[in-house]
Amino acid sequence: MARICDLCGKRRLSGHRVSHANNKTKRVFNPNLQTVRALIGKTVKRIRACTRCIRSGKVVKTS
């Protein structure tokens, strides 16, 4: 399953790991995804949402 936020579409980014000697190797920045039970329409579904969406209130959590 792809590491993509179901709400905002945030996905992994690539960049460089830089050593003290300025050597550059590839690395990956993954989004901080959490599995939450959210109210989507009138049904409760399990979605993978980034913490930015959860904090901003885009997710209506249910228990």
C-alpha cells in the first residue's frame, strides 16, 4: 500500500543524506501517517491521514 495521505495527497519525497564530509547519498522523507477511524460522509472508515490533517481538523475522528 502506498504511503499517501488519503485527504491531502501528501507522499514521500526524495533528497540527500549529507555527511560531515559533504558526501551525498539518496534518502527518503516519509510523511507521518496515522491510521484513524474517520467519519467520511455518513459512514465510518479507516483512513491513513497525515498528522497535519489530523491537527488541522480535516479529520472528524470517531471511536
